[in-house]
Amino acid sequence: MSLYAELQTAKSEEDVKDAYIKAIGLKGYSKNLIDIQTKEVWFEAKDTAKHSTYKMFTQLLHYVQVALNTNEYIPPILCVIDTQKAAIMRSEEVIPFLAKKTIKWGKSASAFSQDALDTVSTYIGTHFVSFKLQTHEKEFISTIKEAIRTGVIVRTNITPDNLKQVFDKWVTMIGREINGIKDEEYALLFYADIMHDGTFSTHSNLSAQLLHRDGAPVFMLGGKVYELNSHEGYRRFWAIYQKPPKEEYRNYLLERRDSLIPCNERIFKGAYYTPLIVVDKSYDLLSSTLGIN
């Protein structure tokens, strides 16, 4: 059973903790005031999804503040979890902020003040990586495992094996926020986005371009500029994935563009058609049996 599926049957906070411990394969953990505690990571857990990521981090950072004030050990990674979502942040991103001791904390970690929530939320917004477990369970598990191993939050690479899954998530999180784009044009903008390092494109002959206007991403296609209605999905997507793809994959990924054309268009053009859910499952089984490539 997947982590997400198991969390949907959780009846208590202890069930939530145990599901994550099992999925991540945590060793040497304890359950105390800090919900799950290891040398590498502290977790704040909730048994419902009604608490925002900001509220959960505010509660967890209360414990970090106490440890900082008493010169106790603080792990390199902080993580908040519930039945629907998870988020990870490096301690070093917030320790200098907490060291100023300007936050007006409440009486306890769970009874934080509105001022504490507002102050923490304003600061941490660009420092944590969040995951929606229904669609990003694998990415969360691989990211937290690597963070525990190295103390660093490593983003997921885009490879031939996960291209279709990444594209589908890009359309949901970014593509749908772009006004005036046809379904068959999503792939053009997707490649313009992933084949860009934030300053330069990896290829000069792409049909679309990623630009930045006043610090915000915009796309150009056919001489027309397309803006995003919201940048939150863009931020969350690129908090998970590494761009651009590794150089060894880039040309091959571009050659796979036809696999991203909408199903009805591929069928109309006479391409051999296998349902994408079958393709995705096949890739998962091939990867687990044969390894990468």
C-alpha cells in the first residue's frame, strides 16, 4: 500500500507518524514533544489536512527556538507532515532568523500567537519545499531520504523515465495557469521551461521561449507573450524538480515531444496508441526491474 493510501485510513496522529516512519524507513527515532525525532530530522505531524504548512512549521520552529536558546542540538532538516501533504526545510535557512529572538511566541508550541504565525509565514515562504502526496508521493520520499542521508534537499531530476509524469504535473501546476494556450501547445512551453537554467536556454532552436519580466516567468510563442495567472504552482513545481535536465538527457527528451501530444491528437494522426496509465505503470515496473536507462 502506498503512503498516501495508508494515510487515508489513519485514525490518529500515531497512525500518521507510523505510516511515514514505515514509508521513509526511519531508524533510531523517538516520539516525544517533537512528534518524530532523529539525529537528522525533526517532524511535526497532524492527523488531518486542516492545518496549513505555515502553521505546522510555526509549531515546529517553536521547538527549534527552545533548542537554540538552550544550546541544544538542532538537526539539519525540518519536516511537517499530515494526511495530504508534506514539506521540508533546512534548519540553516531559519536559524539566523530565529537567533534574533524577535518572534513573540505563545505559551506553548501548539498555542502559538497570531504574531508568531504571521512572522514565521512571511519569512519561510521561499525556504521550504512542499509536496502534495496524492501526486508527488514518490518525489517526497526520495527527497526526504536524500535529505536525511546528506543534510541537503536535492530536487528530482527530469529523465526519460519520468518525462510523461513530470509533463502531466507541469500542465496541472503551471500550464493551466497560462491564459490562451491550446492543449497541443503545452509541450512547446514545457520544453521552453525545463530547458532553461534561469538565465539562458540550453537550446537556441526551441519553438517557444521562457522569459522573465519584473522577476516573474512569462512565455513567448509565435511572437505573443503569455503570463501566468498565479506563480504559486510554478514555485511549488520547481521546488521539486531540477532544471535544466542533465546534459546527457536533453536531446533525447526533446526527441520525445510526440509522446506528450494530447491523446486525441495522436490518435487522429494515426500514431500507435497505448493508454498513458499503462505506459506509466510499465515504466515503473521496468525501472524497478532493470534500473535506470
